[in-house]
Amino acid sequence: MIAGLVQILLFQGLGELISKFVLTTLPGPVIGLVLLLAWLMLRGKLDPSLALVADGFSQYLGLLFVPAAVGVVLFLPQLKEHAGALITALVVSVVLTITTSALILKLMHREPKNDA
């Protein structure tokens, strides 16, 4: 289990270094996760210790939503004050996302030409 945790922390540390000195616009943990994914794809297998740590983390994934819920409760008056703008932004972004996804899917899904 310690070896799996060390692997995760190593890739997160590498991601932080790359984020600090090379790709300053991307968060370090995201870069580290991409590096870990690339490493696992190159190796073609998953270490049992890494799988054990990943399973342990996924069991408590719901705890990551606690800070977000506390933030919503903390800023509830501001959210109520700007509810109209928030709802408008959410609806417009959902419509644009669905429209863009549909257009991309339509462009990617072309019928084969029949030369008969």
C-alpha cells in the first residue's frame, strides 16, 4: 500500500514541478494525473499496491463534496441575490454544450459514400 501511495505522490509532485516551471496554466494535480495515466498505459498493467490505494480513495470520494456543500451554505445569501444571473448562465451553458456536442457528433458521423 505504501508503494502505491508513493507512486501517486511522485506523479503529483512531478505534475506540480511541471506546472510551476513549464505549464503554468494547468494545475499540478491534473498534470500529475495525466502523467500517471500515461505511465500506466505504457506499462500495460496496474500494480496491486496502486490498485489498493485507488480503491481506498474511491471509497471516501464523497468526502470531497463536503467543502463544496459548506461553501454553498456559507454563500447562500449571495447565491439568492444573484439567482437570476446564475440560472441564466447555467441554462445558456447547458444549451451551448448540448448544441456544440450535437454539431461535433454530426460532423464526425458521416455516411460512407456508395459508388454503385
